[in-house]
Amino acid sequence: MNLPYAEPYRIKMIEEIRQSTKEEREEWLKKANFNLFNLKSSQVFIDLLTDSGTGAMSDKQWGALMTGDESYAGSRSFEALHNTVQKITGFPYLLPTHQGRAAENVLFSVLVKEDDVIPGNSHFDTTKGHIEIRKAHAIDCTIDEAFDIKNLHPFKGNIDLEKLEKVYQTYPKDKIPFCLITITCNTSGGQPVSIKNIKEVKELSDRYGIPIYFDSARYAENAYFIKRREEGQQHRSIKEICREIFSYGEGMTMSSKKDGLVNIGGFIALNNEEVFQKASNFTIIYEGFITYGGLAGRDMSALSVGLDEATELEYLESRISQVEYLGNKLMEFGIPVQKPIGGHAVFIDALKFLPNVPREEFPAQTLGLELYKEAGIRGVEIGTLLADRDPETRENRYPKLELLRLAIPRRTYTNNHMDYIAVALKNVFERRNEITKGYQITWEPEILRHFTVKLKEA
Ligand code: F0G
């Protein structure tokens, strides 16, 4: 008999979490204006709002915290981080930032101007926000297969080369500062991009003189899928695959809160000295001096260790298997999920799960609220609320998929928690025909509305 997989670590410290009653949860939801971001963490039993900054650090990372160097300039912690980033990515220039969107802010301050277009594979919402706030446009060139949840394409994060070439032919070169490849592609379900696709995008972009940048929040998980699924990649180490991925880019932004295995942090890594110098000025204005960028020395030390751990096969194997374990359970119950199961989360198709809730009443949000009421589990809507309004027409943008994302924090929950989540969803699924009403907006901000929107029952 084959041995089952088991986590390559054991638990040294625990944190108490508490269950609540359905009545309490219904009351708390009203007070939270039916926005799960407004709940207190003490009101949540299993928190799947995000995998960002919510993972558990290792004893080696906690150890590194204690030896962090808090010098304002040129600290040992920066040096350690710089060496690790260079080893993993090959990029010679590093600018730390306080998180991923800060890296976007700094880099886009250099590269993006009004009326530019930035093609890519389903840009993440903060990324799109940083593009649109500069009156530029993000153009989604993801392959069509990504929007069919049943399609088993192994690399649903891939960029459609025809769509991309059309962008390159439609707009002049000086309006396209770069093509952005997000690895893995969060918005379309934590789906990976193949090395073949990255290479082809690079070749096509070279012909038009457009550089490639990576949004690399979950690059190690992407490399794991390449190793497991792509022809000819099985014998390579994760670190080798990462080096090849980044060799096709001019630079990257990183949210270290994901595959950096830390609770806060980000960075920009670059090839080009001129871009680095310009970005250094923006780092100083927005983040801090260029050798700390809004982070404590100890944060950089822990990140340096975390980046190394996150690019080890044993860790990734256990991480991705856990997400898959939950996905498989849901599939056994007949629950419609995005397939194949993504790297950091299970995405549930709310339009199929709750066919009786009208699109204008936010079915994915409704499903998230039902799951919370059922069992104290907090997921997040990746649908119409997240998609915001069109900046020109101010109409709702209805994305192709209306999803509830259950993001699994790294090294945090056990498979007993996964079983609990699966049964909770099954219970909601069994009463799905009784759920016919969703929610209406009572207040919303101009952009990035899903964080602070206020809702009422429809
Ligand atoms: N890029 C991607 C692909 C992301 O998923 C995120 C964050 C960011 C950039 C921004 O990084 O949060 O450090 O500022 N995603 C989180 C999530 C918030 O829940 O998916 P950040």
C-alpha cells in the first residue's frame, strides 16, 4: 500500500479558535452590514477569507526574527533577503515594500501613465486598481478555458497568444509599458501558467518590444504545478523551475504574505538598473529607505527563510494536497467547484450553486453569508462586488464567473478542519433551493468596494 501524504512538520504552538451559535452569527452579520470583512476574527471559527499573511511561520523563521538587524540602511537582514531573492529569481535589484500592492504602487509609478494598456491574465483587483487609478487600462487575455469550470485544462492561468497579439497590434508600443503575468492566477481560481506559455508570451512580446513582468504572489505554487503537470519538468527542482520562469521577465512584484510565508511584506525585484533607480525614488517617498521599504529588519530576515522554505517540494506537496483534499470532498458531494482545484483555494461556482438568486443580488456573496451562518466559516466573494463598477459608465461589471473563494492559510489548519468545511457546505447545498434572495448595496466606495461595501437583505 502506498503511504498517504503527511505534513513535513509537526505543531509546536497552537492558537485557540471558538465556535459560536447560529443566532449569534446572524446578529453579528447584521451589525457587519452583511460584509464578511467587517466581522471580528473572534466571531469566525475557520477563517478562509484569505491565504494572505495568515500562514504559520516555522521555528526557523521565528528564530530569524530574533536575529533581525534593525539598522536604517544596509542591514544584514536586507543583505540576507537580497541574497535569497537573487538565488531564487535571478533578479539583481531588490526593493522591499510593506506588501504586494505597495510594490505595485512603486513599480507602476515608474512604468504606467494615463491611457496606457497593460495586457495580462486576469489582473488581481489591487493590481487593476493601481492601473485604473492612473487612468490606464488592464486588458484580460486569459485563455477562454479558464472560464469554464468543468474544463480540466492543466494551466488555466495561461495567456491566449492571439488575444495578446491583438492588443500588441491595436495599440502603439509606447502605450504598452509591459505585459503582466500573474502566477498563479488568483482571479481565475489559483490556476497556474505553464512554462511553455510563459516562454511563448516572452517570444511574442519580444517581437513587439514589450517587456514581461510577473505578479509573483504565488509563484512557488505555480512552479509546483509545472513540475507535476508539464511535460519534461518532472525531474527538475522547484528552485530550478522558478529560476527559469523569472528568466523570461524584466522584473516582478511580490506579496510576501503568500509564498513568502510571512504575515506582512512585499518586494520588487528587477533586471533593469534604470527602472530600479526610478523605483528607488518612489520607494523612499512611499515606503521607506531602499534597504527596508516599510519592513522591520526582522521581517526581512523571516522572509528570507520563508522564501527558501516555500520553494521546497515537501512543503508544497503537503500544501497543495490539502487544498486538493478539500476540493475532492466538495466534488464528492456534487458541489460545483472550479476544476482542476487551484493552488491556494477552492473556488465554488455560485451561479450553479444558487441558481435562484438573481445576478444583481450577488449570488457569491449570498453563498458566503450562508456558509458563515451555517458554520462560522468565512470565505470571500470573487464576483460582481469584487469586479467593481466600470470606471466610465459606473455600471456593475459582471465577471464571467461568480465565485466564492475558500482560501486555505498555509500550515494553519488540519484536514479535520477541511472535513468540517466540506460538511458545512454540503448542508447549505442541501437547502439551496430555499435560498432565492440575495443582497442589495446600501453604500459603496468609488473603487475596491468589496472591502467596505454595506449591504442589506433583498
Ligand atoms: N497580486 C495577487 C495575485 C494577489 O493575490 C494579491 C493579494 C496582491 C497582488 C496584493 O498583495 O495583499 O500583499 O498587497 N491578494 C490577497 C488575496 C489580498 O486575498 O488574494 P498584498
